[in-house]
Amino acid sequence: MARPVYLPRLLSKWGFCSRKRAEELVAAGRVRAGGRVRRDVLFEVDPERASVEVDGVPLARARLLYAAMHKPAGGRAHDPVRSTGPAHRP
């Protein structure tokens, strides 16, 4: 079982909106959790079992996308000509 989190944080982590906007939605009574309207921004929900709706639309956790990036063939990890660190400044 996951650790309970505050409702605005859950909306933010699920990618619905920013945490500040989520706090406004909760305070306005537009969010339902567990089948009841929640107006308390400190209401805690279990992220694994939460059923959350905003304006009657059920929400689901946003899918994560991972992108693997590779250097091109022959690339170098360090190029002293292009270094911009403090040790390479005149």
C-alpha cells in the first residue's frame, strides 16, 4: 500500500494540473474523491486505490514515457575546445 498523499498533490502528480490550480479546484468543491465532494486541501488519499473525479470526469494516472538517448558513433564524452566550465574560461 502506498503512502497517502494530499489530494492536490495527487492531481498534480497524475498530470492533471499544477498543485496550486489543484488546490483551487478542491477549495471550489469541483473534486470528488471516494465518491464524495472534498473541499479540504489536506484530505489524504491512497494513490493506488483512489477514485478521483474533477467536474464529474474520472481521472487516471498519467502514463510515463521514457526516452533513451545515445551519443552518435564517434562522439566524445569531453571536448576541451567546447568546455564552458569555470576552469576553461580566460
